[in-house]
Amino acid sequence: MTEITTNQLNLPEQINEQLWNQQSIQAILLDKDGTLLDFNRMWGFWTNEVLRLMNLRLAEHGCLLEQEHIPHIWGTIRDEQGRMIDYDTRGPLAMGTMDEVYAILIWHGYRAGLSWAVSKSIVRDCIREADRATERVKPAYPLPGVREFLDRCKQQGIRLAVVTADDTDNARKHLEWMGMIDSLDIIIGNDRVSQGKPFPDMVILACEELGVAPGQTAVIGDTNGDMQMGRAAGCLLTIGIGAGVDVTSADAVITSFAQLWKQDGAGE
């Protein structure tokens, strides 16, 4: 992951002025996972469940996932007990569609010794069961400063959209769990466009539905793919959040939303 220095964390004054100047910015387009919600808590729970169930089903067929292969399945970082503790922002869990995430696991089931058809059936069952467990637990938690940032945007009259590699229904559900759904104008999931990140399709669709031009918007996300999407669409600002964004791909990089909503004393 890219290391961010102190100088790169300081939001330039002109970026701050543009962000809160409605003549410049009329809408902000936000990634969901790793931007609004805690990626590790949500997807850590889900991947742990999927892999636990997958290993049980593989054992029934005399197969197993090699432990050294597990971090490479979706680009996750795991502790000694095999639990997810971090993720690669360049990897498929962070950037891929749900169909891609499923296909990768099917491939690893095939590599472990199953036929493609059997692996596909087992993965489908494991995903469904993990989804049900996630529904029960609802492990969706907002990252620091998110609620205050959304509140300030609404006070400023800035329109808000979520643009996510997740499916739209999943995204809406996660946002409802966090009590954020009423703060957002629209939700654009990967299933609503023909090409997901880093292509500009989600931004273009969001702008059409919001009635604003891409040049009047800012994109905020935790991956280089978010930044590439924003630039490809012609957004005025691209702001990366967290250490997974290459500082050369964004107009500014921050560590939390508090650096935005506390600017000029806001939020104090």
C-alpha cells in the first residue's frame, strides 16, 4: 500500500475552497466500502464466513483451500487465525464486481480439485449462507467523520450520490443499516452500468440523474480506481481517502472525513 506523508495529508487551501463553494461543486459522488463504511468490519465478517463454509464443503469432497492461497483469492490480509484484518485497495474485493468475486472463488474451488460445476454450486450455497449471516449481524459501521460530513453537505445544499462496485440493492441495504439512506440523493451500483470502475459510466449516470455536469462534481473514494473514474468523467475534484490511494492519481488525499468537515472551524 502507498504510504502517505504529512505534507500529502494537508488538504490544499484551493481544494477546500472548491469543495465548499457551491458555484464550483454542486454534487459529491462517494464510494461506499472503505469510504463511508468500515471495509474490514463489513467484508471481513462476510469473507470469513464464506471461507469457513467453503472449507467445510471442500472437506466433504476431500479437498481444501491451501492456506497460502487464501490471501490471494480476493486480495485480503489475514491474521494467524485466518481472519481478515485488511485488504489490498487494488484487489478484486475492493475493486471487483460481485460476479467477479464469485468467479474467483469458483476458480479456487476448481484448483482445489472440484469440477467447475460442483465448485460453482458450492460457492453459490456458501455465498447465500454467508449473506444470511451478514443480514443477521449487520456489520456495517460508518468511518470517523462521515456523518458530520454528510450533514455539512446537506446544510450547504450539495447533492450526494453513492457510486459503488457493489450491487445497488446491497449498497442500499448497507446504507440503511448505518442510518444514512436519507442523507443520499441516489445510489448507483455496478449493476446499473455496462462498465464499472475505473470507467466513467457510474459518474456519468449519477450526473444525469442529479441534473449536474461532471465538471460540477467531486469524487471521494479509497482506491485509485475511484480517482481514475472521476478523472475519466471530467470531475472537477478527485479526493482520495486512506493509504490505498496513490497521491499522484488524486487532487488531494486525506486520512478521514474530519479533515474536510472541520475545515475553517466547521464541525467544532
